Amino acid sequence: MNFIEIVKIEPYHAIRKWLSIKLIKTHFNPLFYIFQ
């Protein structure tokens, strides 16, 4: 299932989740988990 298909199913949740995953992958930071 690709990003576009997920967005069609549940847009807001999918975008937030996708951005969270992207953030973790690009800027891995322990503080992210503390302030999540």
C-alpha cells in the first residue's frame, strides 16, 4: 500500500503518521519521544 492509497482511506491520520515516520528517519532525536 503506497502513501496515496493510505491518504484516500484516512487522510489526516495518514499524513500525520507519514510525517512522524519521515521525521524519525531524517532527524532521529531522542527528544522526539519525550515530547511526543
